[in-house]
Amino acid sequence: MKKINIPIILLTLCVTVFSSITNHLLAQYQSKKVTIKTEDYKGEAEVCTNCTDVKAEVSKTYRWFLNGDVKESKGSFKGELLHGKLELYNDDEGKGNKELIFSGNYSAGLKDGKNNNYVFGNLETTETYEKGAIKSADFYDSVHVDRRIEYLSSDAAFRKIKISYFNKTNTTRIEAEGYQTANANTYSNFFNGKYKKFCSSKKDGKSVERLKEEGNYTKNRRSGDFKIYYENGVVGISTYEKGIKISEKFTKDDKPYTGIAEDYNPTQLRMDEKIEIKNGLRDGKTESSPEGIRNKETKKLVYTFKKTVMYKAGISEGKDNLNDFLKTQKITSEVEFCKQCDDRGNGLFIDRIQYTADNNAIVYLQFHNIELVSGSNVYTPPPGDKEGFKAIDNKTKKVFAAKNIFGIEVDPYKDNLEYGEMIFFAIVFEGMTADHTNISFIEGDAENPYSTDPKTGTQISSWGCYDLTTK
């Protein structure tokens, strides 16, 4: 009994002491209500009346009230520190209709607790802080939380995170360890560590979630064993090195599998892939790229596979295997980027460039679906197509054609990419060497990548990764 009672007494004592300390901190400072009124917004706030002993910390950002407005500064403050609630809003030009801009809580000038940001009155983000340090953030698509980030370290330049993505219908959830780095005026999120994808489907009227994929990433590259759980207990295990698949096998009950593996998509209510397997290897047809045709009588979509690739003992008849291609190449040098392309890339990352002895360049890219919550059909035009990928030397304006493409579907085939999913692909550009030190990779007309939207007059740029310096 002593081994049970002593910890309970100690725990009760700790809770009592902690509660007393917390209540003391809450009662340490008093606040009063003030009114905010500027040309841009109005609001109400609670400010501290006795925070004279607060010393600003250089690394923290403080918010304070002065001359009818709320100010913000890092490592210092001038007016009355916010302490309690803050609400900012537009009042619809005096008509009395509040359109929220911000609502949150502060403790001695520092964000503390939940803080909500609104756009046109709609909730955009909910951030949770602890004495000025951000702990988590929820991002909303309308009323639906589509992304959540948990911040696991405090270094803003390189912050460890755990990130989750939720698709529009809540049938797919992705969670991944990673890190966040500064990128111009925003941040880039990288997968780095454990990765899991879950899918939900209805069973007996209830939503049942199951593990669909799991593995590890290093700097957005799959590394080691990556598992896909197909229907009926079939498991696909692929082994990756620096993002490149080097082997694949299929098992059931930990034994080499023979039969059919089916990849069901609960979001689209369809089969995305059907694989014939013998002794644990692809053998026979692998069918993918489903296309829906609506039945005129039933009005329902009927899916058929557009793409078929034949395999024999794990080896495809086509020339679409990056690992096999690399065995024929002599790599002379390499430049590593591991960075997100600018806004013109729209979810595109540049991983690295390898130069070959026959004066070609292998460009490794990643596309991360971070915008389309309902999912995306991903593909690119074939090599040589005028709308396809090209490289351009920004100094000489010389254009290099794509010779080979690996890892991304080529038109007319498409690959379904759920919200939060990422693909790793490579493009070989003929004649591009290490002497070309300022380069862009653009899908479409590389020499004229900009156009104007006839309806809005805004400038539109072709998808790609621009202005990369290799030396």
C-alpha cells in the first residue's frame, strides 16, 4: 500500500502547489478595457494596469496599446501591454455589422492561449500560444480544418514540426514529422521523419479509419522501407534511397503474395490501381489512371483503367524505371538545393541536379499538393511537347528540351494526389551542363512564360521553378 499511497500524496501536493502558482500569476497583473479605433479597423482590448516590472525579452514579440491603436514590436514595447482579450473588426462602414479580423488572448503583452485570424469575417487560422511561443496552428478551408501544425521546437529559422492534412470529405488524413524553414515572407514545410496516411470508409453506417501507407522521409525524400496496405491484407513494401525506388515486393501474412492487389480510393469511390502479382513481384498487368464515364441510364460514373503496363518478375516492359535508367548513366557532379520554388511553382520543390558524362542533366523535383483540399489529378505533357517541361539558361536564353520523365504521369494518363500527398519525379534535359549556372525549369513556353488573364488583367506565370543559381 505504501508504494501506491506515497505517489498519490506527492501528486496531490504538486497539483496544489502548481494551482497556487498559476492563480498567483493570474492575479499578479490587473487589466482594464480600452477601445480601439483606426481608419482600418475597430476593436476592444484589455490592457495591463500594473505591468511596470515586466522586462522585454529580446526574442519575444509584444503587443501593446498606445493612442487608440494596438502596436507590435520584437524585444521591446512602449505603451500599455495587452493583458486579457483582444478583438479587432470592421464595422461595415458604421452599419453595425461586425466583420471579425482577429480575436485572441494575451498575458503581459504576449500571445497566450487561442488566437483566431479571420479573412472577410471567415475563420482562417487558430493559433495556440504559451507565453508568446506558438505551440500549434489549425488552418481552415471554410469551416473545415484542412491542416494542423504542431510546433516541437522554438527556433523559427529551422523548427521541428508535426503536420497533419485532412481532405475535404475527411476520408483521408496524413500525418508527418518534419521541419519548417523561412522562405522569403512565408515558410516552407518539409517531410522529415515518420509518415502515415490513413483512409476512412463507411462500415455499418459508421466511419472506420485504417492505416493506408507508412514510411519515413528525409528532406522530402522517401527513405528506407515504405509500406502500402492494399485491400484484403496485401502489403506492398518498396525500398527507397534518396527518394528513388530501388526495390519492391508484395506480401500477405508475411509471405510472398500471388494474386491481385487492389488500391481502393475512398474519396473518389473507385479503384485507383490493380496489380497482378506472382511470388511477391509484379507479374502481368498493372492497370492505373482510372477514367470515369457516366452511364446514360443510371447516371452513375463507371470507371475504366486507361493505362496498362506489363511486368515479368518485377521488371516492366517499358522504360519508365528511374533506377534502371540511372544504372546506365555516369554522374560527374551534383548540386543539392532541397528548397521550395517560389509562388510560380505552386507546391513545387527542387531537390537536386545531377550532371552526366554525356552532357545531360537529371533534375529531381517534388510536387506537394498543399492547395487542392479535394485532391488533384497530376500529370505533365510528354517530352518534346510544346506545352511540356523545358530548361532555360536565363543568361544566354538557350532552351533545353526534356528527354526523359520519371515518377510523374505523362498525358493522357493522370495520377490522383490527395491533399497533403507528395510525389518525387525526375526530368532529364538534353545538352544542359554544369556550365549553365542560372537556370529555370518551366512547363510550357520557357521563353515567354507569362500571360495576362483576359478577365482580371492579372499576370499569370507558367508552372515551374525559376531563377536557380547552381554556383
